[in-house]
Amino acid sequence: MDLEAVRTFVAAAEAGRFQDAAAELSVTQQAVSKRVATLEKRLGVRLFTRTARGVRLTVDGQAFLPHARDLLRAEERAVASVRPGRRALRVDVIGRRLAPATLLGDFRRAHPEVELDVVTLFDVDAAVDALRSGTIDASFRAVTMPGRQLPDDIRAVRVYDEPVQLLIGPAHPLAAAHTVTPAELAGHRIWMPGLVPGTEWAAYYDALAAAFGLTIEITGPDFGTEPLLDTIAGSSSLATFVGERTRLVWPADQSLRRIAVGRPTPVYPHSLIWHRENPHPALAALGDHLGSGRLDHSDAGTWTPAWA
Amino acid sequence: MDLEAVRTFVAAAEAGRFQDAAAELSVTQQAVSKRVATLEKRLGVRLFTRTARGVRLTVDGQAFLPHARDLLRAEERAVASVRPGRRALRVDVIGRRLAPATLLGDFRRAHPEVELDVVTLFDVDAAVDALRSGTIDASFRAVTMPGRQLPDDIRAVRVYDEPVQLLIGPAHPLAAAHTVTPAELAGHRIWMPGLVPGTEWAAYYDALAAAFGLTIEITGPDFGTEPLLDTIAGSSSLATFVGERTRLVWPADQSLRRIAVGRPTPVYPHSLIWHRENPHPALAALGDHLGSGRLDHSDAGTWTPAWA
DNA sequence: GGGAAGGCACAACCGCCCGTTGTGCGCCTA
DNA sequence: TAGGCGCACAACGGGCGGTTGTGCCTTCCC
């Protein structure tokens, strides 16, 4: 379907006459007539009844009109999402099912007027580059990697310490446990395919493994979450880590179990970083929203890497 | 913007290679390349980075992708709204700001999975014709007009008795009243432009005027609700009737006042009518929804026309 | 390190769609 | 009944979009 035809249809419906719609669109009346006729042919229904004083919407036309407006609005938003300058707020998250995406979902509900786009970059370096070039406006990252220092023009605020949980199947020996300590996981096989070496995500789990003597396997190609969850659910020895707010979409019959990890609870330090001079008006709203819900991370019962 | 290009963009983003997208769309790789290049040119940004093993989304492309999917979904809904057979549930209402539209809004919220289109036909006769021809699936009307009998194949259920209220400006002598009786309105000027003779809407107010000795003026052309409300707000003698749930969109400074009418309260009997053999699956859900919230209209303190 | 293969871009060609001009027809109005 | 208004149809022309053919770059493998 051609959006130019849809735009013509809306203009004609509002004007009530093809001639006026044609004037508004800077084309001839015949062009409007042709566009509408083509649209009607494609849809298989008549959208207007032609009268001596102009046109009037048919019932089908009345039903189609709001959808046509929706289409044009969606087009406007799509164009606006990539328009240089004054585009929608663009935030980088580490994964679309992880806690940052959930936090952004909360923000979207709290501020429905803010246009928000979510993207995913490779790592902190890419995010910093994108922040500096103005390609993105903010990024959720664990920015305090060992040996790295944020540049002066990048601001960072630690907004959410997310508890790490163990995900296992019903046949796993820990399936009946309510809580396990990190030390109790030593000797168990913890499998995390998809953990890309060099990312801060991988650095976090490296530190976790080192601190408590765990063995984390990242062998094998990453086939996506579904095969991973399938394997975990059917295994009596494999486990994996997930964040407390990680959304899992798995078939209900798999009966995967989340086991809390405590004494201490490893928490993943999500931070929001942005460029000091970014003028985007919605950025302040995002900062306020995240700051208001910020958790107190001075709790002695939690664990973070020494470099965090 | 061309939706075919948008569809191509989504296919290429999912496939990761122009060649695969081309195969899926049954065009050549060069056509996909051209479509994407044209789209990028129109948007002014690069959507893909070209690599030796295919293409990868840029940050702009990542931001654009969900909007592109939205566009295609909106197109699908638009086409579905007029597709003969299996189209969305289509309901005729007497006006988009009156109570039936509000009831449909409630239904939409309660059943977000139901595709619903709202149209407005001229009168009961047009609605019955449309129900029989399958053009619409249901209609909100006050069907019990004097001298009219619904055909056997049309079912009707009285779903909502809407109290009538008086709408006046702050300078009107009744502005301070909490409730007025219909009889007290005799002698006041009640102005209702836009009341089309021959419709059941007009018949109702004719009966109301006759029952209580009121004078209802329908003189003058109907310029829409805004001028009407402006005039009412600034007049010390003009009043008009509105339904209890009628949504008015007027500038806040006009300070219009709604005055309840009681002893008895005139109520407008909204009914839902549909064709006996309409097979639309969502029609039953609409009937259930309206039936569950149906008001008891055996209240002796209300008034309806004798023919209702 | 060099050849082969895979994948995208560019050029040329062409058909078709779209918009314009010119005209006809039906309906309402005076 | 004549005139005007408004949409549809016909003919024409240009440009957009698709295909074929080809070139270039990257990656992989021997």
C-alpha cells in the first residue's frame, strides 16, 4: 500500500471534495481521483460515494479512516525516530529482556509523552563513542570495569543493583532449595553461552567466578535463549545465572526454577551514563525517574566486584 | 514513504543478508539494495552497515526497526478493517462523543484483543439496512420510535438509560441550582441545533418537549459543538440538553455547568441492535459486556417517551 | 599469501505506473 | 432548460523501479 494514497484519502475525507484535497496536496483533481480509485481497487471496497457536490465517506471509508490516520502517525514517528536533531530519546541497553529494558518500560509508562527508542551496542567503548557522537543519548552499562576510566565528558550514575539468581531445572539437586550461597555453587556446572569476552557483562561473571571459586562455562555457540532454557530445564547438573528482573519467555511446562542467591547476594551494578552536554529535553526526565527509584546499594549483604 | 521499502527493510534486518531477503520477497538482490538505498536516502541516515558476510543494523536502523514493524502492523489492521468477511467488529453509534461511544470505549478496554471500528449512520433505517447487508455488525440506537417496528430478523436489547442533563452558562438564572425538574424548564429557551428531523434523536426530544410543555429550538444551521458551547456559555437565557456521559471538549475558562434534571429524570433509552444471524465472533462478547453492565430501568423516578 | 567464493553496489536498459492535460457526463441550481 | 460544479475517462509523457550484467571488497581456505 502506498502511504501517499492513504494521505490523499485522509485529505479527501476531511475536505469532502477531491478538488480541495488536490489543492492541499498540490496535485490535480484527476490525480486525487486516480489515487483514491487505486486504493479502493487494492482494498476491494468503495471508500467514497460520489455526489454532485463532492464526495462522502461510505461505511467502509468511515471504518478505514482512523486506521489511515494511525498509519500516517506511525509514519511520522518512524521518520522522527531517525531524524537528525530533535529525534526521540535513544537509550542503549545491554539486552532487551534484562533489567534495564524493564526499567525503561517503567519509564515509558510513567512518561507516555516521551518518544523513546531502545538500541543495543556492543560494549562500553561503543556506547561511549555513540554518546560522544550524539548517536545515542544514554546507555545502561556496568561502567566500572577493571582498568577502565570514563572520560570527563561522560556522566554516570549507578541506578540499580540487580540481585543475581540461579536458574535450574526440576531435576537439579538444588531444585528444592530456597536460597543458596555463592560458595555452595562451587563444583556445580554453570553454563552461560552468549557471554561475549571483552564485555563488561563477561567481566562481571569472571570476577564472580574468581571470588567464590565457581566454574562458569561459556563454551559452545549461542543459539539463543530458547535452546538454552530447554537444556537447563532438562538437565540435572546444568545451571545458569539470570538477573532478578530478567524476563524469560519459556513454555510453561518446562517448570524452570529461580533460586535466590544470598549471603552474600551478588548484585549487578547497572549504571546510566550520558554525555555531559547532551541537550535532549527528555534526558533529564529519564534521570529523575531512575534517580527516584534508585536502590540503596550500601547493603553489606551484597557482593559486587572489587572494581565496582 | 513506500511501505514496500519498509517491508524490505524489515526482511533484510531479520535475514541479515540482502540476498535472503530478496529470495523471501521474490525479487533480486539488486532490487533490495535499491529499495534500502532509497529508504536511507529519504530518511537521511544509513540503516545498515554493509559487511562481507551480509548487512548489520546501524544504531539508526535499530531505532527505526520497531517503528517499521509498527507501520506494517498498522497496514495490516487497516486492510483488515475493510476486508470482506472476517473484518473487525463494526458498530454504528449515534455520535462519537455520546454515551454509546463511551460504552464502546469501556468494551475496548475490557477486550483489547477485539478489533473494533466505530461508524455513524444517518438513522435507524440506514442502520437496519446496513445490519441486513452485513455492512455493520451492531448499532446503538433508540429503536422504539413511534410507528416503527423492528423487523423479525433484527434483535434489540435496551442496554443503557442515560439521564439527560441541562447545560448552561454561569449567567443563566438556573446556574446555582443543584437539580431542576422538567416542569421548571417550561418557558426557558432550550436550543439544540444539529437535531436532524426524522431521526430518533429528534423524536425523543419532541416527546420530551410535549410531555412537559417545553420549547426546544432547533433553528439555525449546525456549526458544530464549539460555537454552540461558546454561545451557551455566554448567554443568560439559552440552555441545551446533554447526556450524563456526553463528553464535552470545551476551553476550561468557559465554565459551563451541568445541572441534573430530576423528578422525573428524563432518560434516553440506548439500545443495541444486531442481525439475528450475524456470525461475527466478537458480537457475543459485546453483548455480554453490555448486558453485564446493564442498568435497571424499572426506576419509577425516570421518564421515557410513551413509545419507549 | 594468493585464489576462490560469497555478497553488495553500480550501470544500462526497459516496462509500467503515475501525474498532467483535455474532455465528457451527471447532478444540482437558478 | 441552460449553466456551473465536480468527478471520471482518455491520451500522453516522464520518471521510478525492476532485471540483467558486472565490478569490487572481504573472508576463508589451501
